[in-house]
Amino acid sequence: MLDPACGLYVEEVARRLRAVLEGDLIGVYVHGSATTGEFVPSRSDVDVLVVCSRRLADAEKATIGRELSERRVPCPGVGLELSVITQETATEPAGAPPFELHLTTAVDDRNVVDGAGHSGDPDLLAHFAMTRAGGIAITGPEPADVFGPVPRDALLRSFAGDLEWALEKGKHGYAVLNACRALRFLEEDVLCSKIEGGEWVRTRAGDARLVEAALARQRGADIAPDPEAARAFVRSIRAKLLAAAGDA
């Protein structure tokens, strides 16, 4: 189920990408809250993966950054989170996947990271897995026909890395809910949304108040989980993820 406002927005994003990449554009895929019925404009990014048949030229990267800026295409959420990758990278995900371009409009209207010379982004593995499991193709083949399966140990490490980043940035509510869905994957091999993960943990753990606060914030309430409790909760789950991945 694609949020209607997000659907219109990403269709325009896809149109602009097609004008730049033409026949080399393989597909444009939405994942995250825009596809799960949990999109909250004041809290949610619009998460997009773009798959291209080849590497991008510098001029194309500059054009994409300009054409998808908040000024030219206003986002219905807090911002666009978009990565451009090659078809080869999508097919065989591993380690820290290389990317052509990463664009974030939530922080800065021109926050563009060029993938050339970059060591790669391990967070992309989680994005690939979530897109393969429940993403929506705006244009191109179905996600499962484009994104290869992510190795379990690599996905656990990707989840663990994202949790540490979130704590470093003080995103305690985000970290708690991502820890919840990572724990569900660890125990049940189920990939789910942040809210689904939070609800799953809320009925099973002794941290109900912490998770409830994170859920309320994600749904738009002006509330935040206790930072100290959040750090302890998230780090305990992160340790479990790394142990299962063989990194303990």
C-alpha cells in the first residue's frame, strides 16, 4: 500500500530520473514507511532506491542532485532519502555496497554524496533486503527480480551498524524501533516495519514503556523515550546481532 502523496511525489522523481538516464534506468523503488501505511509527514522520510544499468557520469550526478532538490520537487515528508546503484550491485549485495549517488534533502537541500572513491555503504544492505521483501516498483521490474538476497550475517551487521549510528546521532526513538525490528528478524527471520517491530517487542519484553514512547513518537506525538534506557536497550540488542553474525 503506497501512501498517495508519496506515490505522486515518487512518480515525479521517476520522471525526472528517466529524463536524465533514459533507457539506462532499470527501476525506481520505494521502501520504508511510505509502503507500509505508517507514513507520518512530520516524522517520515521518503526512501527510494534507483537502479541503473551503468555507472553515472559526473554531469549526470550533478543534474540528478539539482532536479530532485527540495526546491524543485517538494517532498511530502521530512525529506527524500535516495541512493542510485548499478544493476550489478543490486543483483549481488554484499559487504558495503558501492553506490553512484546518495541524496538527502531532509538535512540540506543540496546534500549530495558522490559514490566515486567512496568505500561503500553497509546500510544499503538493509535497504536492499527491505525493498526485496516489501518495496514497490514505481517503474521497472518487481523488486525481487532486481535485488538479490542479502546474506543473513551481512544483514545482521548492517542492522547493528545502523543502531550505533542512531545512538551517536541521538535518534533514540528511531534506534529503539529499529532495534525492535532487528530483533524480530534475528528471532523469526521476519523483515518488518519499525512500528510492526515495536508492537512485536512491546507484547514480549519488560521494556513496554520505552517501546511505547518510541512508538508514540514515530506516530507523530511530541514525546521521546528516555535516552539512558534507550541506549541500554539498543546496545543489548546490537550485541545479540553481532554475536549471531559471528562478530562477538
